[in-house]
Amino acid sequence: MTGKFNVYCDESCHLEHDQQNVMILGAVWCPLEKTKKIAQAIRAIKEKHGLDQDFEIKWTKVSPGKLDFYTDLIDYFFAELNLHFRALIVADKNKLRHEAYGQSHDEWYFKMYFTMLKAILRPNASYRIYLDIKDTRSAPKVRKLQDVLCNNAYDFSREIIQKVQTVRSHEVEQIQLADLLIGAVAYANRDLSSSSAKLQLVEIIRERSGYSLTHSTLYREDKFNLFRWTAQELDE
């Protein structure tokens, strides 16, 4: 795979003490030259369902009244050959033992980000990586993440990973799509069932992808790639 690609990243429950066991890091990516076309197509789906173009797609907004809209988005993702998804699933953060490995939670987090992205990155291509802006720590986080990614990819001249930048999710359709897909994977891995609409979307994604959403796919799976990471058990 050669050329230039945009990678849109998001995350679910990445904080150390957020009372959630499952963490998901995920990314939607597409060729740079297809970015505008894809964004326009997603906005057209919004308009088809009577929503403003600036309506923000979010997993937390999934409801029975908008089920058809979100189903159309999932159908579009699987039909559009230029769209791809990758997620890393941390099955149980309670098993993390950072002190045993001489690392902080933040250091581990950046390692996991590289682990999530490394299946996407190719040495003969270039990437611009965009993250949803979360808080006031975003700027140093972005600098650190680019350093970690470039060092781990031996990309010291930054020819592969050309940019890591935060964006506002309500302005970028591909980030919104990443939020939706990550939310579905998280819902499946937390074994939740409180929302019939969310359950239906999870089942649609399972059917379209051919995967359970709770196990790793083959490493080279190109459309809907999942990696389930489990903390190594340590002897007491």
C-alpha cells in the first residue's frame, strides 16, 4: 500500500481510574485524495435523514429514533472500499501492573497507541494522523505520540508519520465515524444490553464484518481489523 493516507483516531475509557475495565483505541483511515468525497457522502446521509450537516455522529447518541440513520452509516462504511477500521481492545485494565514494568499509565498508553496503529502503517506510504481534542493536555500528548510513533517505526526523518494533530470531532466526519465504530466494539466487549438500538447496530456490524467484535481478527484483515490485547498475568 503506497500513497498518502489520513488516519482518524479516537478512544474509549483510556484513563487509569475511570471505573471501566475495557479500553478501546481505534482509527478510521482512508486515502488522502478520497477524504473530501467521503466527508461529503457522510453529510449526504445526514441530510437524507433530516439532520443538519453539522450534526455530530456519536455512539452515545444512538437511539431507536435514529437507528435507520446509523444503520445507513454502517452500510456506507462497509460499501466504501476506501474506508478502513482498526481497533485495539484492552480486555481488563484491572490486570495492568505498571510498576512491575517500570512504566506509568501514560507511557503504557502511548505504547498501546503504537500497537494499534502499527498494523496500518506501511514504510512506503505516508500518514497524517488526527485525534479528537479531549482536554488541555492534548498538545503535549500529540507531541509525545508523534515521537513514540516515529521512533518505533524508525521514522526519524518523519517521512512516514508526517503529522499528528488534534481536531474538533464535530468538524470531521471521519472522526465521528471512528467514534461510532469504537462505541460498538466497546459495547460488545462490555457485554452491555441496555439499548435495543445499540444491540441492533452491534449485530449489523457483526454480520457485515463476519467477526464477533470480541476477538482478534487476522493481522492483515484490511476492512475491519481488531486486536484483543490482554495484560500478562504476573505471579503473586
